[in-house]
Amino acid sequence: MEPSEDPRIVYADILDHPHHQSEKRAHMPLADRAAQFSAYDALAGFFDMIDEEERVTEEETDLDENARELLNRKLQRIDEAIKAGEYPQVSFTVFVPDERKAGGCYRKITETVRQIDLIGQRIILNRREGRGGLYAALEIGRILSICCPITDGLDAE
């Protein structure tokens, strides 16, 4: 067909033919037909993946022997206070592992301590997880620092 030719003249012999309808399949609704030709996003999730790769995590710090000893003395002082009937409010800097990639981040958590579980190597906080759930707990091995009025004197020793 030449660009100057009129398509109504070129296809005049088939323009008036009826549209074919299958006898075996039902007619597809227009909304479903339109969905076949909707835009396809080949990059769906790609930008989320790039954002995840760019997100920075920290590595967990290994404490030296002196720092571990100081933390143990602070925990012992807090445990003695709990056994004496006091429940001190303590600020912990604790490492929280990332759920999706290697590393994690350090968070400061301030909460009243309910119990120190030396066998399970965790600190039970007075805050419950979820509605009526279990008490929140911190792993002792993930703690970087402890700050509390009853342990402040131990830093200078």
C-alpha cells in the first residue's frame, strides 16, 4: 500500500465482513481485554532492591576483657539492687542484628529491669512485647554499655 492510497479503498472488500466470534469460548469483557495490554513494569522491585543494597549496617563491636569485666560488675550491682527490692531504670546500648543483611545497628534502650537471668544470659525488662505478651529481653552478649545511677561509680574504678 502506497502512503497516498486510501485504506477504505484498499480494504473495501473486507470492511463489511462480520467480526469473528468463537463458538467454543465466551466473549472476553472489555476490562479483561484492556488488562492484557496494560503497562508491564519490568523493573518492579528493582529500585527497592537498590535501596536495600545502599542501606548501611554496622558490625558488632567485640569488647575487650576490661570492658566485659566492667559490664559484669554493673550487672552484678543491678542484680543486687533487684534482690533488695529495687527495680532500677537502666539505659542499655545494645546491638540489634539486621533481619535482611549482615550487621545491624546499636540502639539505646531505657527501661526498668525486672530480672537478670544469668543462666539464659539475658536481661528481662519490665516492658511486655505485644498485647499481653512475654516480657521483653536483651541478650547480655549484645550489650555495649550500661548507664544507671547505681552503677555510675564503677566507671571511675
